[in-house]
Amino acid sequence: MKNDRVKQYKLLSDAYYGDGGFLNGEYLIKHIRESAEKFQNRIDLSYYLNYTAPCVNAHVDPIFKRAPQREYSGQLSQLWEDFAKDTDFAGSDLDTLSKSWALAAKLYGAAYVVCDNAPQPGSTMAEMIASKKRPYAYLLKPERIKEIKVNNYGKIIYFAFLERDPKTKKDFVRVFEQTGWHLIGDDGNVKDRGTYNLGRVPVIRLTSRELSPFDMFPASEFISIATTNRSIYNKCSWLDDILCNQTFSLLTYPTNKAEDLTIGTDNALAYPPDSRHQPSFIAPPAESANVLASQIESMRESIYNMAVVVNVTGVRAQSSGVAKQWDFEQTNQVLSSFAKSIGCAEMELAKVFALWLNTEFEYSSIYQKDFSVSDVSTELANAEVAKGLNFGEKFNLEVLKRVATSYLPDLKKDQIEEIISDYEQQIAQQKLDAAHANV
């Protein structure tokens, strides 16, 4: 399946970042009776109201408000921790990669992370960490993906993408297959190749929602919002032009010598002096401006309706009562489903990481599932009630983890482990004190 959505990816990226055609005016439409000079002036004065970015962010930011619960064990633990601090050898940690991955998946429909390896045969874990000769991962821009092939079960068996040569600054095509890789130069010839024993292509896919495993380049759920935002961009430019013409009204003046007068808001319109009309100012009617303003507001509301979880962003007033509760239920369902997909993709990344090193590695990553609006005091109160149910030490330990990530979201994994260790020591001491009290 070849990538046939490059133009859509460009529009989505420009709409989210306010770049490209929204910055240089390429997305503005020239009126058939508009002069080139006037159109260029309209381009220079154009502005972009970005509704796409907050809608996309509303699907991603709440998921990463709290750190996920990551647990792992095995010989690769120390190497994975080094990887989690610097996933791409450019300083990006695992949280940054995961959030960028999730954002790209939501914006484009699907996003792909490559987990490649920098081999060093015979190296120990310490040597790998010191030399940075270990697996690394990076997110691919969707427009750089050329072709993807899958088997009858939807498993990727061929993955081709553009890779930039840092020396020549030219793009060549890197191809991953199940048993190895090869590089294709701009002349179509294979420049380099290698093999690996992974049993799969070292690429992990994350989708914005449940999709067919055979659809490698799905339509983005935000393409309608991006195109609507482009229409608003044009209507804002037309409205601005009308307001400018109304602000600088046209002077009508009686004279028989109108050869040197040019019609425009910065000049005058001549008429015969015997017509008995006094000099006055005229301007285009305001009806067109009112229609445009109404259309812009209507399209803005349509964008919020299409975004589904826009109530998270606080960009519009929410209803109360049952309707508001249903909004939160819908929001929770959408965010929870996507959070689960992110956790699964992260665990698959850890699996490929371990395959490169041919070592067993137990890894789990669980993102929060409840996204209702609540404060820390509510979380603590709920935790106190849960602990009072006295369901056992393991239950209380899970409650402690939830409280720690809610009340102190910036805690690192080793800090959480210290808190858990202190709690376990406290429980052990309480048991010991109780045993001595009964003697």
C-alpha cells in the first residue's frame, strides 16, 4: 500500500501548527474579479484562527497529565532505563516520545515509531550504556513514509521510508523487511544492506482509534476540522477586507474633471456637479459582513462539535445536569480507549527493544483510564474510603500508587519505589508490633 495522503498530511500539519499555507497565504482563494495587487495585500493582512490545535490537544493532553504506571524486570532493566532517558540519542525521554507519538497518531490517523539498533557484538550492559551502542527509537513524519505491505493477518512485512543522509543531505529509501534491511539510492540501486533475526519488521504502529489492521494510511478524524478551519481562514480574510472598505469610506465629489480620479477607498468618486447632490461618503453594505461573521461563528461551533472531547479544553460553555454527565461519559470513553492503545504500543516498543538484544524482558505500561474532572482533595478522599474497605495489603498498595501519581505527578519511578518500600516497611513494623503485643 503506497502513501497517497501526503497532501492531506500537509494540510493537517499546517492547520495544527499554523504554518505553511496558513502562514504564507497559499490557502487563500483569489476572487475572479480581484486584482493581483489587491489579492497580495489581502495575503499580507491575513490571519489564522487556530481551532485545530486545541481540539487535537484535548484528545492527548489529559492522557499525559499523570505519568503512566510502568513496571519492568529482567536483565535489560538498566539498559531500558538508559533508553527511557534518551530514546533517540538526541535527548528525548520516553515520555516525550510517547506524547509525540500519540499526538501524531491523533492528528494523522496513524503514526509509526522505528526501533533500530546500534550493535556492538560482545558488549556488556555497562559498555552499551557507556558507548550508547544499544537500540534506539524515533518517530517518523507521515509524509516520509513511502510504502507499507502487510500479510494476510495484517502484520507488517515491508516498510519503506525516506531517510536523510547527514553527509550529502540527500534522501534515500530505507526498507525494513522481516529478515533484514536495505538502502536504495536516488538512482534506484541498493547501496547497503543488513540482516537481523527479529522475526518481524522493527516498526510499531499506533492508531487514533480502532481501525482495520490492513489500513496503513487511514483517514484522519481531524481532516474535516482542518478543512473547516481552512474555510474559516478564507472567510476571515474576506470579512477583514469588507471591514477595511467600510472603515475607509469612498468620498463622492461633484466635478467635471474626473480624469485623474481613481475609484477606491483612498480616493474619490466624481459625479456631474449639476446633479445637485452634496459631497458625501459611501461604503459597501454591511449585510455581507454580517453573513460572513455568522458563518464563521457557525463553523467554529461545528468544529467544537466534531472534536467530541472539546469540553476538556474549556473553549465553550457546557450544559449542566444529565447532559453534562453524558458529555463526560463520552469524553472518558474516547480518552480511555486511546490511552489503552498508547500503553499497548509502548509495550510493543519494549518487546522490539528486547528482540534486538535477544533477551527476555517483562514490561507493562498502564495509562490512567478515568478522565473525569476532579481535584486532588477528591482523589485523597476517595483513597481514604477505599483504604477503609480493608481489602488487604495488595489492594492498599494499588491505592497508594494511584494517590502518589495523582498528588505528586512529577515523581520518578525510583521515587515511587522508595515510597512503596517505606509503606511496606511500615506494614511489616505494624505486624511485628501486633505480634509482640499479643505475647
